[in-house]
Amino acid sequence: MGAGEGIVMDQQTLERIRKAVDDFGSVIKEYRNKEALTYDSIASRIGCSASFIFRAERGSREIPVHMKIRILREGLNWNINEIEQLLVEIGNRYEKKSR
């Protein structure tokens, strides 16, 4: 079974994944505001600085894919299927741009 096959996600989850691809910082901000979390609290979950999270949220720093995964998994509590689908979406968009 290939990546993303057999995984059924509701439309809201798929939209959240697409949003994370398009505007990663807004996903952090929405989660942080919804859960009433500080930059420090998210940073402590993933082992980075609050300023790193601040810059990621503001889009003033390019975030490597491995750190996006850590932020989503450990900081924002995404499940592994959502992260897998995010990676599939990133790959699909990369392929479209390469053609």
C-alpha cells in the first residue's frame, strides 16, 4: 500500500493539511490560540526556543520539513496519518512545480 492509500480523512482534516502546506504559520497560530498556549509551552513540547516557534508562526523563518513534522506531531498533537498525508501533499505539489 502506498503513502496515503487506505487513509480516510474528513474534509476538515484535509483542509487543515492543505493549509499547513500553504501557510504553515497560520496552523501554529490557530492551534496556539485555540488551546490558549504560549510560544514557550509549544517550544518546550518539541525542545526548541520560543523564538523559533514565534518565527515559524510569523513566517519569518524557513522551517525544514523535519522540524515541521516535530512541531505538528509533538507541539500540535497531529496524528501520524495526518502527517503522512501532509508529506504526500508536499510531494504532489513539488511534482506539479517540477513539470
